[in-house]
Amino acid sequence: MLPVLYCSQTYQWQWGKQAGGITGSADPGFHYIFDESIRDIVVDNNNNTYYLATMRQQGQNLNGTSVANYGLSDLFLFSADCAGNIRWTRPIGGSGDGENAWHIKVDNNGGLYILATIYNNSFVGDPNAVPVHFDDTHTLPLYTYYDQTIDPAHKAAFLLKYNTSDGTLAWSKSLQGDVNYFSRTCDVKIMYMDSSKNIHSIMGFKAGTHLNGMITVPSSYTSSFQYYLVKFNYDNGDMTPNTPLLLTITGDGINAGGAEGKANLVYDESLNRYYLAGKRMYPGYGYMADLSYNNIPFTKEAYLLAINGNTGAELWRKEIDNGYTSPDDEIHSIIKDPNSSDIYISGRYFNGMPAAATFGNYTFPSRSYVEAVPFVMKLNSNGVVQWARTPDGMSGLQFGYRFTKGTIAINGNEIAFAKGSWSDIWGSYTMTRSNGDRSDPLLVRLNKDTGAVIGASEILSPYGFIDEFTAIAVDQDGNYIVGGFFHDQLFTDPNDNVSTMAVNVTGGKSQSFFTKYAKSACSQMSVEETAAQAEVQLYPNPVKDILHIKSKNPLVSYEIYGATGQLIKQDHLSSTQEQIPLSSLQTGIYYIKIKTQSATVTEKIVKK
């Protein structure tokens, strides 16, 4: 019998796991750049999950199993099946800690993509130099010159494609031309994938010729960036027609200081429109970066900008204004409704009394507490606010700080808001912690049409520690995969349904964690047609060495799963008759999922 989907009435935590190393920032709390956390999560059509995290050196492990490490801090990719079993791991980095990326995407055709800036800190003559590794066999050369000399090893902007089956590098695209140690700096972190799997980005470069010779940035850009809207073909990484498009972004850059003020990009295909959302504050400095679009400066910290995809013209903009000169405002997440041109944003704004914060013409609801307030908001394509939802109150002290970045995901008729808090009140849900406690991970579910609270769930951790969600995704069955960071223990409440999890390295720094909040059992496979209906033949069955597949229509791909639903093997197909070697499989029962140009078939096979 094929694995099937068992439905339950309520969500619950199904499992939780962790990842991390010992070192981290000197701050005992959390720094979004220097400390470990889950930065992004994606799920493929088979309910395999993929994670982008950061991993510090010393004692680095994934749920207790040692993993490779190259520098002070590496980007860390890994994949798990729908039950949380690890499929593969992939550190990306070299000597130092010059690697940065925020997003990953999958094409559901065997490809995983990451857009990264990787500053090579490995030079010739350093006996401790470790080359930058994209995977086990693909590396960057050591650089020779710490001056104005052009050196290929200084190229820092890359579009990378990995194989989802095993995490090996499929190809890498260097996006810069000739650069030296000082001109290598770039602003290349934003990434969005459309329904055709094309990759969209807004990226900034210094003086020189870049993007495979398609742009030339004037020589005057030695300390600032010239920005372009770029679209790449997912299959080979080549740029698509009509891009790059020059954008008149000026100032210190859209990723202010290269740090916590990261920006996010969404593309509306039906309107050919882009939305850029972000924050201008330099982390830890208390002042904002300069930023203008079409020579019109942004004046507040958090902004949302709508851009015409044909011309780059500004369509409209919104900024959060709380009346303070040193605000604590941020738009941290933006998504688009897959069935309309509505968009959703989340973040926080500082609620001062008696002043009320605004977002364009919209005024946030008045709150009795003075603090940074988390919010979720729905807007139409004209930027008109349809609804905004904030916590109704606090169960503890009436002054505090929301330890929230506030990332969101859409799930059918729900918007899920993953963050951290210690005393939020959302409708009838109250999060109760002792006064003076720090944040615990909190997931709030809202009706996407009205903003009404559907439900909420928390993860309990010991008093006084900062623990939060920082990433969220939805699988094919409507379950949530959530990740973040923690400092001591998680799931300390026996009712959490998950055994208490403690950090498994010393040092008191943050560790990444990931967990599944689900209403159904693990399901990786679905059957759309029977083999007879699709006119597909498989033989022999039972099979010893070679499985033959014959189809009326051209075959596209196959995937083989174990009896418990874990993905064992996959590959592309192209003809109407194919042979699949199975001699390496252990004796037992397996399931093969075959895609043709017109159908999908799942059949049981017995390996002798």
C-alpha cells in the first residue's frame, strides 16, 4: 500500500532538530549576521525540505552528527525528508567569514539555487588558508594581491545551482567581471523565483564590466553601486532578454551596510511589477543609510517600493512613520498571493505614546503598550491597506521589546506569522511568561482575507533566553516547516509533543533549530494516474538488476522511494523506453514515481 495522508483536527509539533558550532558574536543575545540561525526554508513537490543556515566553527554538527567546516563562519545548506531525516549537508565557505546569502529556491526538477556574495579571504602564502568551497570538489583559487591588481580570485558575486538529490554543485555563475581586492564589493543578495522558475534579482556593482559583459558601470562608482534589475534562466543561469535594466537607486545601497537591513523582492508576473521591501538602519549604529529611488530620497527607516518591470519607473512607495528620529521599524518579509495581485508584508514598528505610527495613509491601531510592535499587513496592487493585524496586548509588563523579525508564509486561506515573543495576546490566545523573561518562538495563524486570528502555538524554553523563529515554509500537505535560533533548551513543556532539546555545544552562543508543525502524517508521494491509464509499463517486477520502463508518451523523470517514503534515487528521462539500474538497492519494497509529458504514475516495485 502506498503511503497516504492521515488528517487530524489540529496542528502539533511533530519533531525538532538543531545545528550549530561553538563560536559566535561576543553579544550574549543574538546578532542577525554573526550568530547562527535558519535563514530560509523551501519545500519541493515531494515534501523534501531544504534549509539555508549559518554555521560557526568548532564542534559544528547537525543534530549531533559532525559536519564539514571551512572557516570562521560558513553558509550551510542541508536537506531533510518529510520526517526530518537528513538527506545531505553542504557547507559553503573558506578561510574567514566572508560568505553571505539570504534566500534559496528549488525548481522541482532537481535544482536548488542560491545567490551569494562570497568574499575570498584565502591568500597565497598563508599556511592556514582554506580555499572557498562550493562543494567538496569545486573551489576558488587563492588570491595573490592585496592591492589594485586584477585577480580572478577576487570575484565575489555568484549564482549557484546545486543538485537536490545529493547537494553537489551543478554549476556556478560568476556575475562580476575584472575586479581587484577593493573593487570586488557588491550588493548581490536579493532573489525571487517566478512560476516559470526564472530567477529575478536587483543587484549593485562597482566600476567595471559585469554580468558577462552586458553592463559597464562608470568609473565614478568606486565607493557606491550602480543597480540593475536582472532575470536569469533557471536551467543554465543565462540572463533572459530585456535585462539587465538600469535602476536609479542611489545612496548607501539597498542592503544597508551589508547587514541587518536586508531587502526582499517579489515579482508580480501578471502586472510585470516588482516590490522591494526593506530597512535602512545600520545595525547597532543608530543611524540610517542614505537611499533614493529616481532621485527621490526615502526619509524613514522601513519602506515598500513598487517598480514597473518594463521601464523601472516608480509606481508608488510607502514608508513607516512613528514620529521618532531613531525608530525601530522594519519590513522584514513580503510575499504575494498566488491567486491574486495582493501582497502581504510583516515586520515591526515602534509604538510611541501618544503618537500613532502610520504607513503611507494608513494609521496603525492604537496600543496601550510602548514598544516595537510586530505586524502583518495585506495590501492590494495599488498599495491600499486591506487589513493590518498586531497583538491585541501584552500579558506581562506594559513596556518591553518584541524580539521579532516576523517572517510570513501563505498556506491556503492562512497567513502564518513566525516570530518570537514572551507575552503576546492575539485574540483569545495569550502567551504567558514571567515578567523579565526573554522571547520564545511563536507561530500565529491569520485568515488571509480578514486578518482574523485562527490560532497560535508557542515553544517553551527556560526563563531568560532569547529564542525565535526566523524562517518558515509550507509543505504540499499544508504543514509548516519552521526554523530559527535558540540558546539553551527548547520544548521544555511536556505538552509540546517533542522531547526537550538542549544545545549540544558549549559556549552559550545561539544554535539553529528546525521543526515541523503539522496536522498530518508524513507524505511524500501522490498518485495522479495508474500505469494502465497512463499507458506505462514496468518490467520485470520483481526486479534484480535493471528495471525497464516503456511509455506511450515521452518520459520526463523518475524518483524511487523507500517503503517509509524517503527519497532514494532520482534522475531525468527523455525517451519512451528507458532502463534504470537497481543493482545497488537492498532487497525490499520500493515505490517508483514516473513522470511522462502527460501524466504522473506511482507503482510499487519489489527488489530481489
